[in-house]
Amino acid sequence: MVEHGGLDLMCLNKSYSHSSTTSSSSSEREKKIFTKLKVSLTEDYPQKNAEILSGQYGTNLLLIGVSLMLAIAHHGASVKEEHLLSFITTLMILQLIWMIWYIVSRDRQSNLQPEKDVHATTCWIRGGLTLLALLSLIMDAFRIGYFVGYRSCVSAVLGVYPIIHATHTIAQVHFLWFHIKDVIKTFETFERFGVIHAVFTNLLLWCNGVMSEAEHFLNNHKRRLSSLGYVNLTIVDMEPHCNCTTSACSMFSNSLYYLYPFNIEYHIFVSAMLFVMWKNIGRSINLQYNRKRPATRTQGLVVGPILGLVALASTIGVLVVYIIHVEESMDTRESAIAMFYCYGIVMLVFMCSAGATGLLIYRADPMPMDTTKNPSRTLDTEILFGSSVGSWLMSWCSVVAVAASSSSPSYRWTNLMYSLLIVLEKYIQNLFIIESLYRQREDGEREDAEAAGPVPEIFSVTSSLAPPYNGIINRAYENPDKGCVTLENEQVENGQVYGTFSSRKHSAVPLHAGSNVAETPSKKRQILKNIAVFLFMCNISLWILPAFGCRPQYDNGLEQETFGFTIWTTVLNFAVPMNLFYRMHSVASLFEPQMCKN
Amino acid sequence: MVEHGGLDLMCLNKSYSHSSTTSSSSSEREKKIFTKLKVSLTEDYPQKNAEILSGQYGTNLLLIGVSLMLAIAHHGASVKEEHLLSFITTLMILQLIWMIWYIVSRDRQSNLQPEKDVHATTCWIRGGLTLLALLSLIMDAFRIGYFVGYRSCVSAVLGVYPIIHATHTIAQVHFLWFHIKDVIKTFETFERFGVIHAVFTNLLLWCNGVMSEAEHFLNNHKRRLSSLGYVNLTIVDMEPHCNCTTSACSMFSNSLYYLYPFNIEYHIFVSAMLFVMWKNIGRSINLQYNRKRPATRTQGLVVGPILGLVALASTIGVLVVYIIHVEESMDTRESAIAMFYCYGIVMLVFMCSAGATGLLIYRADPMPMDTTKNPSRTLDTEILFGSSVGSWLMSWCSVVAVAASSSSPSYRWTNLMYSLLIVLEKYIQNLFIIESLYRQREDGEREDAEAAGPVPEIFSVTSSLAPPYNGIINRAYENPDKGCVTLENEQVENGQVYGTFSSRKHSAVPLHAGSNVAETPSKKRQILKNIAVFLFMCNISLWILPAFGCRPQYDNGLEQETFGFTIWTTVLNFAVPMNLFYRMHSVASLFEPQMCKN
């Protein structure tokens, strides 16, 4: 895109200098200068610069919001929640305006069918997001109810914010369903700003949710501690200073905190999807590899779902017992924490074994990995890796605390085991998920190829680039040894024009030619599918626990002894939201490649 | 690489099943199985997995170190500095063993000339790093002296650590000079672990330096505050509990803190360079684009260096005045801070104008950007962008503090101006540097081409892939519109085999064909060079100030009022090291492309 833009301008430049000698009318000349300027402002801006320009803009938006949050966290007199909410409301209104502009301008050019990146998202993810958005809408309704009750003594911003947020949610879900896969090719620089604005608005909404949730949890935790007889900690009073005019205020404010986890996940997922859209701007999609995935088949799924359901059921049991026991007395508190760690160790041992089995199956079935350019998958990989960091840090802190602690509660060594298993489990699971993501296409295509009949040994590039396939061969991009060189070597060897597609088909054929191919791969695939379903449900379980208040890292006291209350709370405020996001993200990543394979 | 590995194994697999039918000797069979296993363990591991495996290992090393640091920051009884230092020493010893193994095994296969990535580093950077390493060695000597003085009451680790660190520094500088450009192609998976271990060992040494430096600065700051009559803050006593047996102990410990900034920069730079080496493992370098840069020419450099020297001189003046005045009394303190902000505003206005002029010159000279694959440049871009975040956050916090503050010192509005200008200056400077990085090659090549005589209009891919040029055409990788499609389209259109190189030359020619080319570009380039030199010296100035203790963000009190001591100190402990690194990194990035262009 970059170079095309540059070339266009240069051609324009050249043709302009030619034509100016033939026609001397100044109005025409002005028109051309104007056109040139317009082109250079809209189309010609080099992609790298446009990315940096808009990326820097978005980052600064987020940082303004974060600095406001930090000021609020101090509970000083000067910066209040209203200020932050007005800032976020302004950003949401701007995003609404951009979305409306985008949808309207798209509809006008409806004769031009826009390119779509089918890998950007799936129906499942959009469906899940719609559900999360519905829960967010309920949350907005509760917020409005709360505002109505206290309207005499709270800022009007607290009433405007949920209304704008609800509108924003509805518009955004519409956008997700109909436009998130678009590959933008017009007004690229402007659209880049629009999309990145949307990305960072959602990130800021996520940060805001995380902060409110953490503050609420911390206050609850302090209240619990002081009721158990620990030192008095200052509890910040969040209630407004007037009476509620309706009877439902406390119901509203209490229910809000059960809905927070969903709202938080909604915003972070949307921002990840919008980020993929941003990366796709100006990209050329290879239509050959841009086919829809085959439908899900569920045959052979027995062991995985059953074990998964057992895990899920026991998790809910553990959650209920934990939450009741941790508030009762010191003894039940300690036994609840010990129970949690034992349960966690069993879960994690099963998850590690499942992941390791999956990896061994992959190792037993060597296959070149799919390295086509796919921003969505790259982002998935980076997010998995990045969001593990929070939970790893938490685990290593626990290990240090256990090693250094002078007290010795009953759960000391189970905590150590649990923490080390958490590190190992994420290590293995990341490898498994990333390998699944990079393998999925091969499998799908192999079967497509089978279904389509015998595989032709040679594909002509020209035929594969015939009208419907006018994209580029993306495979060449990330894998240095394949792609152009293969292409060229083969040209030299055979004196003909082969495509990369043909060279990959070559490699796929020997796999089929081996012995017992018809039997083993489908068995292997069934095992893999069962593993994926099991891990999927385990990750949901491990999301539910911290999302609904089961956080023994706050309650066990070991880490607090070694790190002190302030440092340890800061670590947890950073690590727990990352861990929640990690679990949700791995749920989505596990669902997609394994379940959508047949 | 990935697919080749996979294919090799499959071929092996196939040939094995064939040959086993003809020869039935079991020893031969075992030998083959052994070979197969060896291949699959060393060569065949897919690149993506190997990267994730080793990346996760390195991240966890760092996190263990960070959790130890957090425990030390609490100043509890259980975790002491000795524990952290023993951990780091172990890592350094492991890295030493790996480096020795690597150098020895390289020397053995000296008949095979290893591929080199000439873009990985320059002589200037290695020279600078050697200087920093020398200062680190002096620091180690001081540390040994300090240990000798207090040897009766401090842990032996404090004596072992500087000795190992000195050995590590010497070995690493040798490695940097002779091996950092290597493109590793043997034992890839093992080497990946070795290199990433080195990357994260250096990162951990950086973190450790940053932490010690921050703690020392904070203690000084608290001492200053309490001497000025502010509330008593707990100052942690760092001195050992025995008398020094030599006379130089206090000299050693005081000098240490002037050497810290250099040690810190040394480790972060080395880890960035090693990271590029890690990214290069298994890569195929295109030798055609892998030429050395032309030598630096300095003609026409007048205005930039003069203005830069003025900036540097005034900076040193400001530093001295600031450090003396800020400790005297409340009045001189306030005037010192006010002076700093005025000086900063003047500097930043000049820097913004210089950067904006540079960007305008680039806009007036549209040129397709160089998009060849270059891990070193990609990392430069990401680091510039990433390390700006710290300082942006600090600036936005200042803006919030100024807006929210109830007190109104004389420097309130200059602080606001200064903070906004910091945001703007980094925004512009990043754009300028990144565009310089992505343009540099074009200019160099254009001149090379001129020097080499007329540019041939058509390059044969086969000739460009003749023995010395057996790399791949990297240009195809990042730019979806060029590369294979261009290649294929041109093949289709002309019935001949053209290279991407030829298509780029096509685009370069019209630029030369325009009017007054011979004059304008060199003038433009001289202006750009002057701008780069000026910004180079300004960035050195803005590095010197915080590195040697001029940090008005601690002293002005405005932010502390809005955010509270704890939050604001945490923000600064995170942002100041990032800002220091940003300045040093932009110094290196500004030096390289502009100065090495002629």
C-alpha cells in the first residue's frame, strides 16, 4: 500500500508537469494542485507513519485516562470520579460519531463490495460478545436506577454516563456484526484514527471497570479483615451523602458488582477485535486462503466434556464453600484456603497432563506450520503470552513468600505446589494453544482438498490469480524459506511457473501416502478435540473463581507478610485482571481452532 | 526454516521406510532411528514453538528476579539483597558458560563462514558500549573495594558478585565485537535458549540497577525533605553494621551512584542487541541488501552542532545550579524548579520546531519507504514507541495535577507548558526518527547505484540469486502490495522473470528524472543532517539531567499533592528509567541513520 501510494503521487506529479505545459488555464492548474494536496493528505501518507501517528494518539488518550484514575485512587479532594466519567463519555460520543459516519459512508458505496478478513472473528465470538453486551446493558440500567435514587446529591454525569454507555454498546454490537471484518481501503489515514480511537476507548472502559472492581473488592476484603479482628484499615466510604428516594438503591449497587466481570471482558475483547481491524487497514487479503471454516462436528466428544463438566461442577461447589467459610472465623478461613489449594492442585495436574498429551500428539505428527500472514492469530499469540505475565509474577511472588515465610500455616506447601503448577500449566497450555492456532489451517485445507477430489500436483500461479483470487499469496510473508525462493527455484528447475500453493500441496501428499493414515489422524484428532474441550471448561472454571470473589492470594496472609500490604495489593491489582483476561482469552482460543475443525 | 525442517523429516521418514525393506540389519536400523530422533530434537522443532518455548523461559527468569526485588523493596527480614545477588550471579555464570561454548564451537567450524546481519549493529554503537562497559568495570572495582572494607560483616555474595560481573562484562564485550551479528543456523533450539537467557540476564541486571538507583535517589530525596522541615519520612539505613577497615569505603559508596546511570544503559542496550540476535536465529539474510553503509561525511554540518553545543553547555549549567539550589532553602528551591521549567520549555520548543521541519522536508520529498525485513529496525521502532509511554504518563499526571492543584507556586503554569511540550516533542521526534529509519536505505542505495553507473532497468531474479546472493528477497515480507504479486504480475505481463529489485529501481528513477534533483536533495539532506545532530545533542542533554539527579518531578510538590506520595513515587520509579532509556535510545537512533548517510 505504501509504495503504491508513493507511486501514484509520483505519476500524478509527472503527468501534472506534462499537462501544465499544454494547458495554461490557471483554474485548471489550481484544481490540480488541490487534487494533489487532497491525494497526499488522504491516500498518500506512508502506512508506517500513519500507524505511528494514530497509535501515538490512542496511547495518549489511554494515558490521560490512566492519570485521572491514579488521581482518583488517591481519594484526594481535587479529582473526582465525575471528571473521569466525563472524559470517558466524551470519548464514547466521539466514537459514536465516527461509527455513524463509517456506516453511512459504507452504505453509500454499497456498489463496491468491501474486502473482508474472515479470520478476524467467528460467529461464536460475536455471539458471546453480544451476550456480554446484554449484561452490560443491564448494568447500565442498574446504574440509571441508582442515579435516579440518589439524583439529589450526585453529579449529573453519573446519569449521563450510563445512557451514553448503553447507546455506545448497542451501536458497537451492530458494528461488530456487520463491519468488524471490513478491510478498509479508503481514507486510510482518517479511518486509522477512527479505529484506534475506538480501540483505546474500549481499553479505557476496561481499565475503568478493572479499577472499580478492584476497589470494591479491596474494600470488602478490608471489611472482612477488620471483622476478623485484624488491625483497622481505612475503608473508603463510597455511598453518596443523602437518602435514596427509591427502595432499590442498595439492590442496584450490590448487583452491579456481579455484573462487572462480564462488562470487563466485553470491553477488552472488543478492543482486541478492533485492533485486528486496525492492523487490517490497507492490507491485501489473499482470497484463496480466505475461505470460511467448515462447520463444527461433535462426534467422538465424550471423555473431554464429561471431565470438563466434573471440573466445572466442583468449581462451583468450591466457590460457594470458599465464600461462605472465608468470612466465618479464623479456623474455617484457614480450612477454606487449604481446600482451595488442594482443589487447584488436582485441577492443574489434570490440565498439565492434558496439555502435555496434546503436545506429544503434535510432536508425533510432524507437519509444516501454517505461516500465512494473519494479524488476528498474531495478536492471539501475543495476548496469550503477554497476559500470562501477570499470573506468572503472582506465582513467583508466592514461591518467594513460601520460601521466606516464618509462619507456617497448613496450606504453606500446597500453596507452593499450586504456584509452581500454575507456572507450568500456563507454559504448557500456551504452547498447545499456539501450536493449535498455527496448525488449524493445514488440517482444514487438507480435508477440503480431499473433499474436492485428487490433488493436482502443479498449480499455475496465473490460474490461482484468476479474478476471484486476485489477492497475494500471503504464505510467503512470514516464512523466509518458502515463498519467493521456492517459487524461483522451482521456476529455474522446471522452467515453468509454479505457485507456493503447489509446493505446499507437495508436502501434504507424502503425509497421506504413509501407512494407516486413514485411521490414525482421525483418532488423534478426536483425542485433541477432547483435550481442547476439557481445557476449555477448566479455563472457564478458573475464570469463574477469581471473577466472583474467590481470591486466596488476598486471604492467605503469606505473601502479605513478605511483601507488605501495599506492594502485594499493587501486584494483585495488576495481576488479577490480567489473569482473568488470560483465562477468557484462552477459552476463546481453545474453542475456535479445535471446535471448528472437523 | 520451519517447513524445510518438516519436509526433511518427512523425506527421512519416507526413505527410512523404503530402505528398511531392503536392508534388515538391526544395528543400521537403530542408527537411523537415532539419527531421526537427533534431527527431530535439534533441527526440526518448529520455529514458532521454539520461540515461544525459549521466550517463556526467559520471561519466567525475569519474573523470579522481579518478585525477589519486590520482596526486598518491602525491607522485611526474610528476603535480603544477598538472595537476589546470588540468583543473578548464577544466571551470569550460566550465560558465561553458554558464551564460552558458543565461541569454542564457532571456532571449530571456522571453515564455514557464518552469515552475518550487518544491520544488527554498527561500530559506533559497539564502541559506545565498550566505553559503558569500562565504566561498569570501574564500578565493579569500587564494589570490590567496598566489600574488602566491610568484609567482616557483609555476606560473601557481595564480594563474589562484582568479580563475576566483571568477568561477565569482559566476556560479553568480546561477544559483542565478534559474534553479535552472527545468524545462527545450527542447534537452533538450543541456541535460542542460550541467547534468550543472555537477553533476560541483562534485563534483570538492568532492573537491579534501576531499583538500586531509585532507592538511593529516594533516600536522598527524603533526607533533603526532612532537612527542609517537611514531615519525617522513614529513611532506610543501607550501611553495614561494622566499621570500615580501609579509609575509602565512603568514597567507594558515593562514587558508585555516579556510575550507575552508565551501568544501567549498558545492560539495556546489550539486551536489545541480543534480542535482535535472537530474532535473527534461523533467518535467511538477503546478501544483496546486506551491504555495509558508506562512511560518514561531515561537510555542511555547522548550524546543528553549534546549536547543539549551546544546548549541552546550558544544560550542564542548569544541572549544577539546580543541584546546589534545591538543597538550600525553600525559596532557592522554588526558584531552581522555576528555572528548570523555563529552560525546559525553550529546549523543547526548539526541538519541536526542528523535528517538525524535518517531517515537512520528508513530506515535500515523497518516496516509497523501505519495507525489507529488518528485526533490528522493527525493534528500534517498538522500543522508541514503548519507552515513550513512561514519560507520557508522567506528563499527563503533571497536567492533571496542575489542573487539580489548590496551591499555586510560581512554576504552576510553566510546569503545564513543559508537560504538554514533552508530549508533543516525543510525538514529533518519534515520527521523525521512524521515518529516518525507514528511509535511510533508499538514499544509501540510490547513491550506490549512481556511483556504480547507470541503473539497469531489469534484473534477473536468477542472477540476483546466483551463489553470493542465495538469500531471499526480503522486501516481499512486510509490504503486501509489492513482492510476490508484483513479481507474478510482471511475469505475466512481460513473459519474463523480473525481480522486486527491478520494480523498486523503476520507482526510484522518476525521482531522479524530476527537475533540479542534483541541487535540492543534497541541500535537503544537509538540513536533515543538521536537524539530526541538533536533536542528538538535545537528547543527550535531556538524558544528563535526570541521570545525575535533576528530577523536578520529585521536588515540585504539585503532583505529590494530587496523587499522594506512594502513588506518585511508584509512577516515577516506573517512568524515570523508561524516560532515561528513551533518551539514550533516541540518541543512538538519531546518530545512526543520519550520520551514516552521506
